[in-house]
Amino acid sequence: MSRPLRDVREDVHIHASYAEVRALVMAPQQWHPASFDDVMGGDEDIAFRLLLPMRSEVAMLHRNQSADVTMLEYSGDEASSVRALNWAINAEAPHEVHLLAELIYEPAGGPFGWALEEVMHRPARRQALRDALWRLKLLAEGRD
């Protein structure tokens, strides 16, 4: 029996073109922070291990085909704790992009799973997403 899914969302404003940002999002080997380990894939598939306190979660995600060009959606199955990594890329001007990232996951179970989730895992997931967005921003703006 699976537990209810949860999510964390973070966003950043990037001074780069839509095409540059989209290309970087699809090349995670270039921007992943230390908390994303064993990163592989890109265009159609992304795999990584998310390092959390006292836990690591494997993600094997496949890109969903969407008619909406502002969205990149990668989803996995119930075998993975990380169920989806979604990106909304909104061009606000020729070289101004708002990027939103959403990580959907199944939290740890067991008698202490809820406590670990609230005290340690959820904040670590949020920080991992922030770090990923910041590294992506620095690369896109030519500051890394």
C-alpha cells in the first residue's frame, strides 16, 4: 500500500533565453548539485539518486510527451520514491525566464517516517531543489 504523494516546489528568475534554459534543464549532468548523485540521461530519460539524511532515493524518470512547450514533465512508476520532476519554463522577455521546478515523491514509511519527513527529509529535498535551480541559473547566465 502506497502512502500519499507529497511535493516540493521552488522557482527562480533567470537572465537567459528560453531556448538556453530549456536545453540546460534537459542536460542535468551539467547543473546537478551534490545532493543529486549518479545523474544520467537527458532528453527522454533522467536517472539520479537523491541523497537525504539517513536515506537516499533512486529516481528513474521518463519524459512525458506534451503539447505544452513551456512544460517538461518527467515521471516514474511506483518502484521509485521520486515519482516526478516537472519543470515550467515561462519566457517573460527575450532574455528573461521564470523557471519553476516541482519534485513529487512518496515519503518514507514506517513508525518514524512521518517525523523524519517533516524534520529532515522534506527540508533536505527543498534545499536540493533550490541548489539545482541556483546552479542552473548560474550556468545559464554564464556565471559558473
